[in-house]
Amino acid sequence: MRLMESGKMSGHSTWPEWVYIGVVVALLCYVGAEAWNVERIVEHVPADAEIIKVTGQQWLWTFEHEDGTKEIGELHVEKGKAYKFEITSKDVIHSFNIHDYVVLLDAVPGRVNTVWFSPGEAGEYPIQCREYCGLIHYNMRATLFVEDKGA
Amino acid sequence: MKVIFGIGLVLATLVILPSIRYVLAAGDEPGEYLDRRVEIWGLFYRLMIVAFTVGTVVSGMIVWLVLRFRESNPKAKPTEYEADGKW
């Protein structure tokens, strides 16, 4: 009988290879499942989140709270509350980023993208455009002020 | 087989489905919000552990293969095809 037909072509046991393949496939499944699960958890917006409309334009950020208050270049929020950003752009594509709170989402003209967060510590945090949007892109910044309740 | 299927059905009804519903409902309590920094960076570090583990296993396997199956290895022996020309 030919070696190939008898399965002895390799001249060695093949079970370690199957274990190897199994481990790698299991790890890939774990990676996919974990990523899917975290994405699902993070994207679940709390029902009581306050909406803040965020508009990017060359080269500044404008914020509008639910009560109609508008801010330019500054955003004041309360510690411990949930906020949902509705992000859009007036001109070109920008990207809204609060690095310290891992908030990052594109601002696209004609489209509203949403992301939410809940600031846990009072302080000042930089907001920066993360998509090259023209000459002054590097300076398209704002400041997030997280304040204690009642401050 | 029927017993296993029956046990699986009971477990799915009593444990798995309520667990899924509980997990999907997480985060609905007012005032209790997850910290996305913890979730996202936690995911990043877990996946980095997986990536480096896979990298170590794969590169280690290649190094072992190259050393073990080099012609100059004292343990090397020809396969039947190499030794006798059997196919």
C-alpha cells in the first residue's frame, strides 16, 4: 500500500498538529467573542443619558446641551452622570476624541454618530480632533470640565 | 442521547437564557454606569496577552522544528521515502 494512502506519508503522529490547530482556533474564537461582548457592553447607552450635540467645523468644537445651552471650545459636565454625544460636522470629516475617557468617533457631514460616556473623576481633560482636517487641525482642541455635583 | 439533549434543554431554560437576558440588561440601572476606560483597556490587555501567547507558540514551534529536523541533528533519521525510495 502506498504510504500516502495509508496516512503514513508524514512518518510521524499528527495529533500534536491537531492540538496546535485547536488551540489557535480556540484563541481566535476567544478574541472574537471578547471583542464582540465588550463592544456590545460599551455601546449600550443608558436610558437616562443626557444628550449633548457636538458639532465639528474648521477648526473648533461646538457643544449644545439638552437645555439649549451652547458652548464653544469648552464642555462642562457633571461627575457621575451619563452623557450621550451626538456628533456631526459642518464641513469636512473630523474626529471627536476625549483621550482620557477613551471616547473617539468620527464627525461626518450629513450624519450623526453617537457615543456615550460617564465621567468618573472631576478635572480638566483635553478634547482633540483626531482626523486631519486642514491647516489648523493640530489646534482644533477643546477642554472638558468635569465638575462635582452642585459645583 | 435523549437524556443529554433533555438536560441541555433544561439547563438552557433555567440557566443560560436568563443569564443572557441578565447580561443584555446590564447598565440599565440609573446612576450605575460602566467605566469604558476599564472595559476597553481591559480588552486591549487581554487581547495583547493572546497575541503574544500565539506569537510565542508559533515562533517557538518554528525554532523547534528548524533545530529538531535539521539534517545535522544526531537524532535525524530519513523517512521511508528518503531512505528506501518507497512512495
